Amino acid sequence: MDNPYGKIATLEQAMEHFYDGMTLMFGGFGGVGSPPDLIDGILEKDIKNLVLIGNDTGFPEIGIGKIVSRGKAKKVIASHIGSNPVAGTLMTKGELEVEFSPQGTLTERIRAGGMGLGAILTDVGVDHEFVAKGKQRMTLNGKDYLIETALTAEVSIVYAKKADPYGNLVFDKSARNTNPLVAMAGKFTIAEAEEIVPLGSLDPEEIVTPGVFVDMVIPSGGVNWKWAWE
């Protein structure tokens, strides 16, 4: 297949970008839209002490939850961990640091990171002790706001329905979720795609993430876990 930018790679080549103690951002919502082969590759390479940034911690054996449940993360920045009781146990035991961020605020922090901004202003949680604890405040036009720092990662991993050799990505319905924002916020972004199509075969109108945000594309073997509702 035409690969003019050299972005098409193997899982083994992708694994060269992962190392202990790194900050890793991931797409997905309850595991839907999370890249299965990359997650398994991280486990097989025994990468540990990770700082994970994403919507949630999946389920114990679904999505990023597979990494969290095996104690490979030292910190998680997420909107909730309720679907993964192992994450809750690790947090309670002091073995996993969890920074909670309201879901809308979290996605906006990720978007800001991808846009090169340093922080955002939000009134969400400004009067809530748990949310506002330790955060700077400012008043703008007579209204109080919290200053929420932007989020970036050394590597971002996303899951796409289709990709071309330039790294242009198309997502599958709700599996799109946070993936486009996560792709923007990584210093190096790896996309795992169900299908890699020839250059020029994607309708420009269906491309959600332009290839400029994607550094590497690997073919996916498909979702390899059983969904919680099955």
C-alpha cells in the first residue's frame, strides 16, 4: 500500500514509543473506542508506573481497565472510575493516585492541550470544595472561575474505524467519543485502525481527525474482550 509518509507500522514498532513512567493519553468511553492491540502490547511489554489520562478506567478486563487492574498505573486523570472496582480498591489502598475532573472539563482540558493553550476557565465546581481544592481562581467580568490546566501526554493512543497512509482517521459512531481530542493532545499519536485504506479512498467530508495529528498507524486485530453488557 502507498505509504508516502511512512506512518503505517507494526505493533512491534509502535511499542518502541512506550516506557516506564510515561504519561499516556487514551481514547475510549467505558472501553468503547479504546485500542485493544496497543493496550495488550503495553501489558506484554510490562510497561509500568504510567500516568493515564482519559475519560474513565474502563472495566476490569475491558479497555484501559486491563492496565489499571494489573497495577501498571501510578496515577489516573479521569472523570470517573466507578465501572472498574479494582481501580477503586487501588485508590483506597493508596496504590493508585486519582485526579477526578468533571467530564466536560476533562475533555476541554484535553482539547486545550491539543490547541497549545495553557489552561481553561470554568465555573463548574467553583463552589464545590472537592472540585475546587488546590486550584487557582480568578474573577472575570464579575464572575468567579476555576483555572483548570490543559492536558497533554508524551504518547496518545486512539482507535479508528478507518485510516489512510497519511493518518487521516474515520471513527465508528459513538466509538469516536474522546478519540479526536486525544489525538490532538499527544506529542506522539498512534492510531490503531480496523481498516487501512488506500490513499484517496476516504471522502474528505467523513474524515474527523486529519493526518497532521497522527504520527503512526497500525492495523488492528479488533476488539478482543467481552463487553460488560453481553
